[in-house]
Amino acid sequence: MAWYGETTRTVELTSETAVWYHNGLPPVAIRWVLIRDPQGQFDSQALLCTNQQAWAQAILEWFVLRWQMEVTFHEVRTHLGVETQRQWSDLAILRTTPALLALFSLVTIFAHQLLQGQPLPVRQAAWYTKALPTFSDTLAFVRQHLWPVTLSYLSPAKPDMIEIPRDLFERLTQTLAFAA
């Protein structure tokens, strides 16, 4: 069976159909799948699916594939503030999350376009090494390409010095302070 970051993994599965019932709601027909790791490296767990015709292995594969979405949501929570919104109305919250996910997508698309098939540089720290780039690396990479464009149209044609208006300098300083 395909597994997180591994080629294959052996797990034990059992599955059957049932009815899911909750007070005040109509019953829902489901297929349940119990997963057990014969090596004991992870806890047994149950998966539920409303498609009663789906095979147990397919349900487990769908569950494993969701990992990419989990990573995406973790990144947008960490770097874009999803789930920390402070709006006063439900409608504002409903607009904010899609806007932040769109921002996440735009940054990713910009980076992909700027890289043109080249690998994304991974920023390292002496106390923290990582094998793969994160969204933080992507965001910094895009910022490094967007900020000079904003500044260069205000600057004289001297290649060794750029004058920055005080308001813009203060905005950049504040942005960098919060981004660090």
C-alpha cells in the first residue's frame, strides 16, 4: 500500500457498511475501514466514507493522499494567518479564508514562474537544517523579486545607490520585522 513518504507499507484492513446516526439528523449510510499496523508503529484508526461502493484500499489511499492538503493548510495557517481572523462578521471570515488561500496560490505561481524549472533556494540557519524548501522560503524568494521592482522606479539611474522615500522605507522595515 502507498504510504506517507515511503514507497509501500503493509497494513491490515477490515471494512464493512453501517448506518451513522446522530440525534436530529437523518441517518447516513457509510463504509467504515479499520486500519491496523502489524509493526505497531502507529495507532489503529477508523476511516469513514459515504461511498459504500468504495473499496477499503481506495479509502485508505484517499486518506493518505490528503496529506498534501494537510501540509498546505498548515503552511497557510503558519504564514498567512488562516484561522486567526479577527473579523466581526461571519461574512468577513468567509471572504478572508478564500482570499488567503488565493494569496498562497499566487505566491506559489509567482515563484514557479520566476524559477523557470530551477530549484528554489533553501534558506538555512546554523541551528535548523532542512532538506526541502518551505512556503517561508517561497515567500521570501518572491519578496526578493517584487521589492526591487517597487523601489527601482523611484530611484535615480545610479547603479550603486538607491534612494528610498521615508514612508516606503518605514513600511518595508515594519514588514520585515513582522516577517522574521
